[in-house]
Amino acid sequence: MLENKDQSRTSLSELGEFKLIEHLTKQVKIHHDSTVKGIGDDCAVIEKSKKQTLVTTDLLIEGVHFDMSYTPLKHLGYKAVMVNLSDVYAMNGTAKQITVSIAVSNRFPLEALEELYAGIQLACNAYQVDLIGGDTTSSTKGMLISITAIGEANKEDIVYRNGAQPNDLLVVTGDLGGAYLGLQVLEREKQVFEVNPNAQPELENYSYLVERQLKPEARKDIVKLLKDLEVKPTAMIDISDGLSSEILHICKQSEVGCNLYEDKIPLDQQVISTCEEFNLDSTMVALSGGEDYELLFTISQEDFPKIKANPNLTVIGHITEASEGKNLVTRANQKIELVAQGWNAMNKDNL
Amino acid sequence: MLENKDQSRTSLSELGEFKLIEHLTKQVKIHHDSTVKGIGDDCAVIEKSKKQTLVTTDLLIEGVHFDMSYTPLKHLGYKAVMVNLSDVYAMNGTAKQITVSIAVSNRFPLEALEELYAGIQLACNAYQVDLIGGDTTSSTKGMLISITAIGEANKEDIVYRNGAQPNDLLVVTGDLGGAYLGLQVLEREKQVFEVNPNAQPELENYSYLVERQLKPEARKDIVKLLKDLEVKPTAMIDISDGLSSEILHICKQSEVGCNLYEDKIPLDQQVISTCEEFNLDSTMVALSGGEDYELLFTISQEDFPKIKANPNLTVIGHITEASEGKNLVTRANQKIELVAQGWNAMNKDNL
């Protein structure tokens, strides 16, 4: 649908594996002196560091995590990097290197992989991350991308999920629910296209939502902002599975409860209007939608003055003793138990 | 064929993703104090190090890299770790941590993943490596395993592929060709089984070969041995794609040539007898078979006395000026050009 069908095709089997990697990575730029050796040996080599090392990995699979009919490959490459960097920023760290392993079936021409790598390199350049290795192989079906990100942070700066204390404030960056609604819009357009292949996608009114779904940005800026504001969160996590799931992770690992205020959840105007159009509950979308790649963190109340004026940050609730439970306080001032629901549960039961 | 069909089955969907990871990794043992935080946060955290960090990653896909009809899942998990550790040892380093990402279709029950993880943990315990993170997700088809290994080495101990000098000796560990022949034996048994499902596999005479294929061991011992012998190779690589391909990598990156002596290539007696039975050329099997996970390295001639008595190490040739080319010197004392051939090329053209 949004794919460029017009491309010339070069079969992957024309190149061997080594030539393919060489070809795809020849424009890789190294940003860090600490990357001693990138692609081209048995291992990449990273200079010793006075900081602790952060490691995270994510696997994206066609038909499970993305749908090629509306995901441009360049965006897919970019997003696959973001998903991983987001985990590094959620530790209050700096992302430095990534490895990228890709498997593709022979239905993909070389030009498709070039597009994918263009997106990966765009992300690497924008976020100052070095592509240092990987594996490229054939698959029996579809495409998959496995990325490992390596970052670093001073020991005293690292923020885990388990440090939230009663009375801490619960803070979220940006706004929520956009990525999930973007997916709903794209799925609707796909269905229209399947009925009428000449239909043109109508995405103008949903541009923010579609961008949130297809080209999310990891919140590197928040790590810098927190440093500038001299705020160290007591706990932090990135929002990949939906706000409620992430809050519950923090509560479980910190052994605390929370009150989350429905009327405080930040929503973009496009999220609100599109929820009305799709007859969806915007709170439920924010709580369970996922893929927003915003950061959720807790701070000590005494740090509130430092963050209160910042338009990137919204206080959405506070931490309580575990015995008080994990609650959503509704607009009608009712307390209901917060439950974790991924997309699947939401699609089936809640909307 | 070799699979245990008798197992009870628990559907993966009965557990959520988080419960699944918790279940599979509850027996993970941490071997290194430097593993500050393993599974359970956005990132794993590794203590700062006075050494350089080594990073390598490999992707194994069902139907491409392994065939479930004769690969026990425990062996598969073990081998997937070995493939990665082998790359760390090929840098003359120590492997410390791994991340493991797995995707499986819903045809696999929980018990299958438990078997796979049992193999992974067996490898981690045997090689003193910490499982620090990963991703577990569903696939639309089959199983895939993506592992990233992290190791370390003193800067001055790291051996790259590009340091071989003319007159250096070319040395290989162990013996070659076994893993490829093991695969041929298993493929033959699979065909027998497909014709007659009551046939019992006849593997007694091929036990070494089958073990080389299904349960290879990465040569951690060689890194220690070289240290004990006070030998630092000038270049090193592990043998995953076949001897000739790896020699050519060293020659290309070191900008040198070589003479490899056919009669020096170490072959196990079972390799020789099985080559005769299968009507295969044993030299070709060693050169192109791959998956032996032995180490290939070059040393200065003055180090020869230190290694010559060691049964683990065989001198198979020497490095020359690039202008002399990359040659196989046959038993008939003819020089022929060494060419890289993976399994596919070998299956089609050379055997």
C-alpha cells in the first residue's frame, strides 16, 4: 500500500553472504573512538570504559511485530533501532553501539535490504550510535531483525525499575496512545486497499499517529534533560507494552503501590479525536496501547519544582505503600485496580 | 527421529511473555561478579572493566541452520551458545555474558523451550558464561535463536584476523570435517526414516561425527593453552564456514598469501572411513565442510618450538607474500588455487 512497487530488483543470491554484508555496511560511519573495531572480525572490540555497560536486545518478526504492507523498510530499520535505544535511555544511560542481525527470505531483493539499512544508518547517525556487527542470513519465511544495543552510564547514574518509594511522583514523557491508534488507522487503510486496490490511503488527518507508529523516536533528549535539571529518577522504564503494564513492572519490582490519575494522562488532540472516530476509550488506549516509547519514571517529591514547568514531562500520579494497591483513579474519582493488558487482550475484551 | 515424542505438552499461550521468561530463566546462575544486573530490567548492567569488550552475534534459523527432525532441542541450545563463544575465543578473549532471543511458533509446547533453555544453561555453566537478557516472542513459522556474546580481553592480548606475516606458520586445532560428515549421516538417516518410520537410526559407527555436528565444543581450552605456552598468535579466526574460507579471510585481511599442505590437514579416522563410504574427498570435506568450530591461527616461526609437541595443534602450512597467491599444495605436490566454497557450493559442484 505505502510500499514503493517501482523498485528495480537485484537477487540476494547474486551476492554471497560476505559480499552482501560488505555492500550493506560500506557506508557505516563510526561515531565513537571507543569503537576500536567494528564489522569485519570474529568480534567487535570496544575500548575499556570507566562506566558500567548496559546491554539490551529485541527481536522484531514480520507478521508478528510489523506488517510489510504498510511499513516502509526504511522506517522499519529506523524503528528497530529505536526500540533498543529506548531501553538504554530507560536506564538513564547513553547508547553507544548496536549489532544488527537480519534474516530475509528470497522474496526480498537487495534493494529492500538497502532500504532497511538506510533506516538503520539514519538512526545510528541521528542518535550517535555505532553499528559494530551482526549477521545476515536467509530465512524460510519473511523478515526478522534482531538488534542488541550496548550503552554505558556511571554506576551512580543508572536508574533501575526497583527504586520507587511511597510518595514519589509518577511522571511520563510526551503523550500516549498515538502509536496504537496509528496502527489502527494503517490497518483500516489496509482493509480498504484489499477491497479496492486503487484506493489512495487517507492519512492526512492522522499524520501524527502514523508517525508515532512507523517512526518513533527514543527519548535520548530526556536523559540529557534530567541531567540538566539535576533530577535522578528513583525508578524508570520505557513504555513499550502500554502505560499500565509498565507501571505494574515498577510497582512489582519496587514493592510499592500507586495511584494513577486518569485525568492527568497526556493525550494529543489527534489521539482524542481519533478515539472518538474509532469509538475507542482514550484512557484504555493510553493504558494498553503500547509502542509509544516514552519514558515512565518516579521522582522524589522534593524534585517536583525542578520538573513542573517542563512541557515534556507530566505528573500522572504518585507511589503509595504496597498495601494500598495499584489503582487508576478515574475522572469520576473512583479507584479501580490497574491491570496489565497488551494489545491482544485489549482487542479482544476491552474495546 | 531422535526427538522424544513422548513429552507432555503445555501450550505457550497459557503463560504470558513475562511469566514465560521468568519460568525459563528461573534457574539461571550468575558466574561473574561483573554481572551487576541480569534479566529483569530494561537493560542488563555489566561492571566497568579494565579490559576491552568483545561483542559478537549469530542467528540460527530452523530450516536454514538446523533441522528439527534430528536436532534434539537441548543440543540445539548448547550449540547456539557454542557458535557465539567460538567467536570470542577466536579473538583470544574470555566470554563472560550472553543474551538469548528466541522466537517460536505455537507448534512448540513449553516443554520444548524448557529443553532448549536446559541446553543453553548447560553451556553457560560449562563455559562460565552469564545469561543476562534476551527476548522471547512468537514467530509465524518455526524457531529461531539469536544470541549475542560479550567477552573481554586485555588490549595487548586480542588477536585480529589482520596480523599474519609472511613466513608465519598456519596452525589449526583439533581435526576437521567431522561436523559436515555428521550432518551427512543424519540426513541419510532422515531419508531412511521418511521411507520407513519404524527404522532405527544406525549411528554407532558415526558417534564422533554426529557429536561434532550436534554438540560442538568451542575451544576455550585453546585460549588458556596459548597463554600457558606463552604464544600469542599473529592472526586468528574460528572455523565456521570451512578451512579454505577462513584461511582466505586471514589472507585477505592480512594482505598475504599462503601455502596450505593437503597432507597436513588433521582428519579423524572416522572422517577418513566415512568419506570412503560416502564417496567423498576428505580434503574437500575439511576445506569446505564448516561448522567444526576449531580455531585457525598463525604464529611467528620462533614460537614453533613451544607448540610442536602439542597434540591439540597441527601446523598445516605457512604464510607467504601476497604475490605468491593462496595455494593448496596437494599430496602430488601440485599447487592449486585455494577457493572458498560453502556447503551449498560443495553440494552442488564439488562432491
